[in-house]
Amino acid sequence: MNFQLSDEQAMLQNSVARYIKDQYNFDTRRKIISSQKGMSSELWTIFSELGWLSIPFSEDYGGYGGGNEDVAVIMEELGKGIVVEPFVPTVLLFGGLLSHCGNNIVAADLIPKIIEGSCQGAFAYLERQSRFEITDMKTKATPLEKGWSIDGSKSIVLNGSNATHIIVAARTSGGQHDSSGISLFMVDADSQGISILPYGMMDGHKAANIIFDGVNVSDDAILGSLDEGMSIVENIMPQVLIGLCAESVGIMSVLNDATIAYTKTRQQFGVPISSFQALQHRMVDNFMAAEQARSMVYRALCAFGDGSLEVENERMRSLHAMKIAVARSSKMIGEEAIQIHGGMGMTDELNIGHYVKRLMTINLMFGDGDYHQRKFNQISYCAA
Amino acid sequence: MNFQLSDEQAMLQNSVARYIKDQYNFDTRRKIISSQKGMSSELWTIFSELGWLSIPFSEDYGGYGGGNEDVAVIMEELGKGIVVEPFVPTVLLFGGLLSHCGNNIVAADLIPKIIEGSCQGAFAYLERQSRFEITDMKTKATPLEKGWSIDGSKSIVLNGSNATHIIVAARTSGGQHDSSGISLFMVDADSQGISILPYGMMDGHKAANIIFDGVNVSDDAILGSLDEGMSIVENIMPQVLIGLCAESVGIMSVLNDATIAYTKTRQQFGVPISSFQALQHRMVDNFMAAEQARSMVYRALCAFGDGSLEVENERMRSLHAMKIAVARSSKMIGEEAIQIHGGMGMTDELNIGHYVKRLMTINLMFGDGDYHQRKFNQISYCAA
Amino acid sequence: MDITFTKEDLAFRDEVRDFFATEYDSSVAGGLNLATISDGISYKEAIVTWQKKLYAKGWIAPSWPVEYGGAGWSITQKFIFETERGAAGIPAVIPFGLNMVAPVIYTFGNEEQKKRFLPRILSSDDWWCQGYSEPGAGSDLAALSTSADLVDGQYLVNGHKIWTSYAQYADWIFCLVRTSKETRKQQGISFLLIDMKTPGISVKPIVTIDGRHHLNEVMFEDVWVPLENLIGEQDKGWTYAKALLAHERTGMAEVADSKRAFSELKERAKHEVNGGRAMIDDPVFQMRMSDVETELMALEYTELRVLAAMAEGGTPGPESSLLKIKGTEITQSIQELQLQLAAYYGSGIPSDGQKDGYGHDFAEEARCGYLFGRAATIYGGSNEVQRNVIAKMVLGV
Amino acid sequence: MDITFTKEDLAFRDEVRDFFATEYDSSVAGGLNLATISDGISYKEAIVTWQKKLYAKGWIAPSWPVEYGGAGWSITQKFIFETERGAAGIPAVIPFGLNMVAPVIYTFGNEEQKKRFLPRILSSDDWWCQGYSEPGAGSDLAALSTSADLVDGQYLVNGHKIWTSYAQYADWIFCLVRTSKETRKQQGISFLLIDMKTPGISVKPIVTIDGRHHLNEVMFEDVWVPLENLIGEQDKGWTYAKALLAHERTGMAEVADSKRAFSELKERAKHEVNGGRAMIDDPVFQMRMSDVETELMALEYTELRVLAAMAEGGTPGPESSLLKIKGTEITQSIQELQLQLAAYYGSGIPSDGQKDGYGHDFAEEARCGYLFGRAATIYGGSNEVQRNVIAKMVLGV
């Protein structure tokens, strides 16, 4: 039994950490955010050169062949730098769907382009009414004589304004609330009938609302089987959620360290506020919350690890429990970081609020804590 | 607008407080609890002489004609002494049902006896399966040629072993879960077919499980209308709940005061533990919790006051909210009182644990916090 | 014990309700929605417009002594006014002039100061801001170091104030300044009124985590202030400021505003849907709502108890810290639930034209409310300091 | 990162599972149910009977060095053993001899002490208790004042120990005593083993709020203790005790026992009904359950991380305080939910014959568990002190 990184993982961690420390400071990030694109193409190219974009992809497509642990390693370090470049939408979401869709032609075409940094992807799934039940979907794909016509409106498509390719989820059968009957379509971002309304997120990332108005695609555009798109989405969720939660764990460690350091320098009533026991005990609670969240990421990694003995139910319980624990810990740590920093924590100028806003956003992605807790309850507790 | 006691109420408060301080210390109480009856008949007579037993009863029956506020005043002081004599079961429950049942003959017979201290009452309503939904009732009253035969088992009948008279709720129509179809019957405690199994409660009060095995009663034994017993119970609930919550408020003030006092004398690391800021802030939270609970009792008193403008819905919301707030505050204050007293708080010898156990018991009477919160939600929140 | 309303009270309630319904029209209301304004000036204009209407009605400063312009209301009337204001969704008046400096002026100022300043505060012709906090003196206010040296019969002020709300609009600032360096801390502090147009004053915006500009730094570089702008005696300013702090805290319960925010929350919970079910019908979200609502219902009566005790001739004691702590915690809890309702949509910051139909409809207000709302437990004496106050003054530990 | 099980691990798991199923029979199990016993002796007998079975199997002290009787297990095997023990509902061994004094003896004792004491600890022939706390020295242990004066080559012990678990059964007590009054606090404390049959020792029961007798006061009045019962050097006892404290705390996570308690909670929630619906189907009670269960799932891995780090040669650091804090908080939370399930029925204390059919069936265990369980955050270094330890040693504040 051990929780140590392999030598390769330690090297990866080291490389990402060092690059971000040296090249991705808070001012650099601020400039990137305020730019039109909201990301740095130069840095993206460097990420590619450093091999980061290849981590989760199969060696068949020129990838590094990494697993969930490698993804967790890189995401934790990206979290420590609150890097806004679209690693999640392009590599984990778009790339993940490609890896799992079973369509080798499309995958063989686009995954190498992701790895070399020339393809930006987005996944358009969320709609106004769906909230966290993403199968609550109105967007429809209607069969034409040849191909399909897609109509509908999608909300908060991450990387939607920079994407060259978009995977859009659309209903090909069933009613608005049915969990089956959804298919995934690959569309070029510049296809006729697509309107993209870009905007920033509070965490500095870029997103867009996207209207699909009679967008025509060929039959080849379908990823995986007709009506079975959600099973592909479910397959990528463990890696996506582990990656996001690892990012949160990285952020929480930065916030806790920064808060402790601040209390040692900030003077009140003639002494550093770190000497106030009430604050000390709260910082201990924050420390424990961060450790518990980290343990949950490890638990999910083990549950989805190759040699895991866990049955399916236990795997899903670990996945939901991770999201619950990360939501709980990061709400507390984020709010306490601001509170203990006092007025300074309220300013846009200090980095604290920016870390907190990324934590908040991650908590809301793919279901908040309450949502996952309900799912956890459903599979954990019943009288029968 | 004012929250001051009237002169009469202040006198009542003063009288109860002084008597309990002088005559009902912790050793006296300990002896009473360990006695066979679990109450002092001598003290009960004195309570009668002091007029306490007459407080809520109409002047028509020789009562003081007091209202909810007077009940709250006396109950808060009884709480401060954690008095175990059966004021709640005999005066508020049994006496309350008599006052509200509309049966003047029975009321005129028994209420004066309650006031003079010669009648002990009990209300048998709870059954094994009912938990907090007390209309979940299996006990049946079957009509005979003349009168009724009662069969069933009741749990935790307060004062059940000392009662001379018992009001028992039994189903006269409908199914086990129906909210109507329940009637109240007055039976003598020594009627044929009644088996009483007495025991102590963790708060030092006495209760009993009671089996009714073909207990025959006359038609006159029905209080109020046939099948409509629950409406009488609902009518007495505001006063009973206000009284119990006022008792809890009294207990919380004792616990908070005792805890603060203890921290000033207890030395650790060479200083009184009251100087530890982490403890100070927790004691402040306990202080605030007690004040909030007290405010809720005042709110319920105002809602059920004569001149109240509150509509029925707001009255019930205030009542549930009071029970919720008292449950929340007293759980925190009780647990913190033990924790801050440390090892001493764990001992049976110190009074702290006994106050806590009374708080715990009150929280469980007529529905715990979660139960009342569900009821509150039902009448407060709905989409329609 | 009595909170029943008399016939006069009910008539007063109707009058208040009518006034609000008539006078608080949409032009004012739109300008006061902090989450949707993009132009600071229109916010100030809306505030002043509304406050002048209250002034015209005689209701701008109901708590002042009647001789200076107060309304002479009973506690019940104040409760009614506040309740109706909250229910109508009308923000409280900007407190810096009306509730913070004015009581200092009419209690400790001289006749000339009263005549000069109070009328323009009442009429909202002067916008005031507060110069208390400094970079090294936050919750430990007495550590302030902005100096005012008496030179040729005038004060020469140098220093650096921070967290000053709406200094960008202000005509005047009231400051705590150090006039004696011999003594430490509370001694040697004076209470000074300073015209914001005085040369040497500069205002630097502080953008907060909600992305907006509420706060400022105010720098004083060789600013000359006439002696007549000193309140009371030199070196006694701490006493004057402190006398008003408890007063200030009682206003921080913000029960009426939280009730309004809560009823908006309920409305929104009816329309936000998850898996086809309205959030208000979700038993777990219901518990989260009633956790807060019951605390608020209790706080409403805790505040009434404090107000009633004050009406009996008491001054608000350190118990008022309870109102500040609980009030701000409840405000934040409601904001947290608003944000929870907004869900992932709350993370996006689209421009106006993009909001409708994509879930951002109310999300921006929820997000900005939550983020700027974190300040509530920091400012006005942080909740940690308030707990210290209760521990020392109420519990005696 | 690896917590997969090898074929050998799985075989070991089967062996453990079989052993527990066969040997932990109902006569032992009945005696160990603290909530239902009425006779202390049968509890002790049940414990000793069970521990002797573990001893015979060689599993009584798996963590000891192999040379003294340890099992030489890997972290994975220890995890498996603990998990199976918890799942089978078997209590942990009484720690005072096996986990508390024994490591002190085999680490700091001399050869003669090892030979004399360790075998009888392994075989459970000696029952040990712990003499650390005193009325004036609880969480501030170093303030202890029980004195041991060297007189004619023996220690003369006088003093007063308190909160001593199961002293009523004990053959031996290990004590921290003050051997030098010159120095203060940590210096001048020695570690002494004392035969409970020595004249001058008296044991006084402390009844706790659950109404039971777990704890005692132990009084020493002119008790003569031979010099050979001193561990290590005189005045160095604090060092020996402290070395073992972190070790003790890691055992306080009690994950396996909490998992067992939680699965019992789930079972009961299936059978407790409110308004016709099983409590386990109540969405609000489900949230309360998963609040705790997810904390427990995290703690299981936090403990594994600490154990894995120890296996790599580390000693448990102050992080082990986290295991104590979280472990006891989780234990208490489960007890609170048990009591919530028991509802009003949990308040009654009927005698055995009255329980069935009236709702008291499991209520007594729930009530006693909750009440005595409050001690978990007080003993073993209160959770407040553990937070101080983390603040100082881990956070460096």
C-alpha cells in the first residue's frame, strides 16, 4: 500500500510546478485574462511542447498514455497557478469524448492535433433549463435526407469562443427529460448556422452561449452510437471530475498556506493575528478540510485504479463522495481565506479572491455538492 | 411594543425562582429522583398551596386564569431547577385537554382536584410505531352495547405510574394512519385491564408503558366529540410547546452561566481557561444561541397573543420555528457545556449532565427539530 | 409583553405603504440596483433623488432628536417603517451622513457645526464618507496613525485611510486622526470633518472581488483643515466615535432587508428547476431555506427586544454586537442560497444582451451579492472583534 | 499510488474473516455489549476470554516488534485485520496494556522489566490502567503533582489520579509521577509501574452521565513502590510518555469501528418508520447520514496515508492529531444520528423486560453511546489541545 508518486509522476509534477512558478505569475495571468481571447496561444504551444497536452491520450495517437493519476498530478499543479488556459475543455472534455467515442477515424484525425496544440475543442451540453440534470435537453437533431440538422441553444460552453471544433449534444429521440435518446455530433465551429456569444467566467476562463440554427452535419459527425451519447459522457466523467477535484486540492493548499502566512505578518493590537487562538483553531479546521478533500481524491483514484476490487456501486460512491467533500472543504476554505485576510481578501488586486472564484466555479461544474449528495444517497440508502 | 413582564408575572417569577433556589437544590432533587415515586408529594402539595398548579386554568374552575405568558414564566423557572414534579403531564397536558375538551362536567370535577393537588393525570398517546406522527395509532376502542372496550399498548406515558386518571387516545374509526377517527377517553388508572410498567426517563422524570387489555369505559368517558380527539390535542399544543420551550430557555441560561463561571475558575497551563480565545468565541456563540431561542419563545407568545394580527399560517410557522430554534440552540449549548467542563462535565455527580439530559428529552417531545422543520417547510414553501 | 398594533399604528402602516408605492418609482429603483448599474453617477443620482423624497416627507432621519429633524416615532412605528421599506425592496439610506456623522455632530458638536452641517445632511446635499480604517489599523482601529498637527491655528493632516465606501461621490469625510503622539492608542485621537475638495486629498479606487468599485483609499498629503472643523475637544475623538459604535451596530441586523432577500429567494426557487422539479419543492433545499429563515425569524425578535429596551431609556449595550454578528451571518447565508440557486449559470459574466434565456437572468445579482457580501463580516468591526466585545463586556471573560 | 490487494492479501483476509466468524462466538459478544451489561465482572471476563483467543492465534499485538510478539504485518494486512474486525462488530483490544504501557516498556524498559511484564500483557493475565490525569492536570498533563519521593531505595508515592478507565479491574497501573520538585512542569516527571494491590491504593468509582461505571479516581496514600518499577531514568518520564502519545492518537481514528456503527445505523434506519415511511428513505435523514459517511470515507484514506507514510519509515507526526479530532467527531456524529433514530423512545430507561415492543429496543445503546461518547472529544488530550498541537507543530502559528 502506498500513495507515493511514481518517478515519472514526480517528474511531471516537478516540471509543471516549476514552469508555472517561473512563467505564470499573477501578473501574467491578469494580462491573459484581460486579453480578447482570454488565453495565451503562445503558452498553449509551450504546454504542447512540454508534453502536457498529450498526458491522457493513448500512445496509438501519439499520446503519453497517462491515467487518472497523471491527470490528477498535472491538474493539482495547474490549480496552484489558477491557469486559465483551456486544459479541461480541450484535453479532458473534448479530448476525452474523442478517446471514448469509439470512432477511430475522427479520433485519429483530431487527437494528434490537440496534442500538437492546433485544435481547440469545446463540449456544448448545458441548456438554460437543465441546471445539473444535463439530460434535460431541448436541442434537437432532425434527420435530413442526408445527415442531420441541429437546432437549439446551449449555455456556458467552456472554451466556446476559441474552439475550432465543438461536440454538441442533441436529442435524436425521446422527450425532453429522457435520459436516453441523446447523440453527440462533431461540428466545425465556423459551420453555417452557429452563433457564438462569448463572455468571461468569474474564474477568468472563457465561455460562450451558442445558438445552433439549422446547422447541417453529415452522418459521420455522430460520435459513437445514435441515441447513446450519454454513455460516452458518463465514461469520461471519472477522469474529468478527478481532474477538477485535484485542481481544487491544489488551490486549497495555496489558500491555506497564504492565509497562515498572512496571519503571521498582519499585526493587530500589537501582535501578529496568528497568535489569536480562535483564528488558530479555524485554520486547523481548514487544514483538516484540505487533507480530507485530498484523501477523497486518492480514494477515487484507487476506486478507478486498474487493480481496484471495488464494485461499480462503490466506484460511483467514491466519485460522488469526492465531489461532495471537495465542495464542502472548498466552500469553507475559500470563505475563511477571505475572512481571515480581512479587507485585503476583498480586493481584486490580491490573488486570494481569484483562487476562491475558481474553487466556486469548479464546485458548480457537473453538479454542486448537494446534487452529488443526492446521487450518493440514491445509490447508498434505501429500505429495500 | 414591550417585552416586559407585568407586575403579576414578575411576582410569579420571583416566587417560583425564590422557592426553587431555597427549597429545591440539586441534592433534594437527587433524593426525589431515586425515590420509588420519582416525585415528592409533599412538594406537590406546596406547589398547590403556592398557586402554581392553578396558573393556566379558568377562574370558573378556581384557576388563576393565566395565559401562555404565565405558563412560560413558571416553566422557565422550573427549568432552572430542573424540577421533576409532573407539572407538564398533569397541568399542561392532562389539565389542558380537560380545559379544551368542552366537557364541563368532567372538567368541573377534575380541574379543581388538579389545582388542590389531589389529582395526578397522564396522557397516553404514543405507540411503538408512531414515532412523531402520533396519529399513526393502533390502539382501538370498540363499541360495546353500552360504552367502549379499549385495547392497545402505549409507550412513554409521562407520569403514567403516578397518575390517578389517564386520558387515552384510541382509534374509533379509520385506518392506522388516518389523522381523523381518534377519540380521547378518560379512564381511572386502577380500571380493570390496565397494566402499568413504570420506569425512569433519562431526565429523571417518571414514565410508564401501559397496556390496555379490554378496558371498559362508559360513553361519558369520551372527551369532546367522537372521532375528533386530535383537534383537542392540536388546541393544547401551542401552550404545551411554549411551556416546554420556555423550560429549555431557563435550562440554557443555567448551562451558559455555569460554563462561563467554570472557565473562570478552571486553570490550565497556569491561566484560567476563560482566557482562551477559542473558548471565548464558542461561549459567545452559545450566548447568541440562547438569546435566539428566547426570542423565538417571545415570537410564539406574540403570535398566539390576544391582539395578534398573525394569520393562522404565521402562528403555526412561529410555533414550529420555536421548536426548531430551541432544538438547535439546546443541542449546541448542551454539548458545549459538557465539552467545556471537560471530565467534570461527564460525571453524574455534577449537575451539568442532568440539565443537558432534560434539554435532550424536551427536544424529543412532540417532534424533534427535523420533524418540526419538515412541518415548517410544508406550510412555508411550495411552488404553487 | 405586547407587540400588537393600535389603530393608529395600522393607519401609519398604510401611510408608509402608500408613500413607498407612489414615490419609489421605477426610475429610482432601476438606478439603485447595484448589480445592474454600470455607471456610478446614476447610482448616486438615484440615491439622492430618493433621499430627497424622504426628506420632503420628513422621514429621512426618523431616529434623530425631533429638534434636529427627527420624526419622534415610537419603536413600533420604526419597526413598521423598516418592515415596509424592506418589503418594498427599498434600500436603507446611505448611513455615513445620516446615521454616523450626524449623531456625533448633534451630540458633541457646537451650535455652529450643527447649523452648518445637519441641514445639508438631511437634504442629502452633502454626501459623506467615513475615514476610520487605515492600512495598519483595521479592526484595531485605535492603532491609527493619520496625523493632524496644529500649525498656525489650523490642522495639517497627513495620512492614509482605506476601505472608504463611496469616497468617489463624497463632499465631506469624517476622520479619526492622531493629534497627540505622546500618548498611545485611544488617547490622542481627534474627530475631524474634512472637505473633500481640500487640496492634498486624493482618492484611489479599490476594485473588489465582485469586479465593482464601492471602496476607496483616501490619501492626505499636507491637507490644511480649519480648527472649526474639530468636533468637541482635541484628543477626545475616540470617546465620541465609540459612543456611536453600538448605535451603528444595532443598524447592522438588517432584518427588513434580509426578509426581502429571503422572499426573493423563495420566488426564484419556484422558477429554478432541476430534473423537472422546482427547487422550492426539493426537501433538501427546503431545509437549507428554513435553516436560514428560522434564524431570521428569531433575529427579528432579538432586534425588537433590543429596540424595546432602548425605548425604555436604555442605550444599546454590547448586546448590539449580537445583532451585527447574526445579522451579517444571515445576510451571507441568504446570499449563499441565492448563488446555489443560480448554479453554474452564476459563474458566467455575460453582457446584458446575452443574459436572457441562458440562465444568467438573476445570476449576476446572486454572484455579486455573494462576493461583495463577504465584506459584511469584515467591516464595521469584524465579527471576530464583535465576539471579543461580547466575551469581554457581556460574558465577562 | 497503490491499494490493490495481492493474492496473499486476499488469502489473509479470508483467514481473518474465518477466525472471527468461528472464534467470536455469542457468549463473548454478549458480554462485550457495554450497553446491555449490568455486571462488570462479566465484561472483564468476556474481554479476557476474547483477548486470550487472539493471543493464542498470535494476533493480540500485531504492531509490536516481532521479537516481543508482534505479527510483522504489512500496512495492508493491518488494514485488512482492522477492517474485518470492525465489520464483524468486534471491539478493539483494551489499549492500556497492549498499546500504551507495552511500547514504553519494550522501548525504554530494561531487560528484566520486559521479561516480567510483556508476556503477561500479551496473555491478558495482567489488566493495566493508566495513571496520567489528575484533578488539577487534565489536558495540561505536565501540571501533575502526584509525588514519588526516593526514601531508603524505594519510592513513596502520594497523590490523586482521576478519569482512570477500568481501574476497578486493574492489576497494574502505569503512572506519571513527580520525582523532582525543583524544576517545573515537564522536567522532574518519572514513569512508574505500580501494583494495584500495594497497600495505600484506593479506587473510587466515578459514575458518568450514561449512568455507568467506566471511570475511577485512584488515590495513593504512602504507597511504597520498588525502585525496579521505574522505567528508564528518573525525571525523564515525560519524554517516554510523549513518544507514545502520537502513537496513541493514530489509534483514535477508529475508522473500522465507525464503519461498523454506520452500517448498524443504516440497518436501523430501514426499520424505524415515521408516518409510514422508513427513515432511510427520508431525504433529509439521508443528507444527515451522508454528511457523516462521506467524512468517514475521507478519514479512512487519511488514516491510510498516515499509515503508509509510517511504513516508509516515518513516525506519526503531529498530523496524527487530525486522526484523533476527525475520528472522535465522526464517532460522535454517528452516535447523534443513532439517538435521532431512537427519537423520544431513547429518553426512557426501562428495565429489560419492558423494552420489546415499546420502542426501547435499541434506544438504550443509542442513549448510552451518545452520552458516554461525549467523552471522546475530551479524553486522550482534548480536541482543543489537539488543535493547539496542529496549530503549533503543523501550521507553525
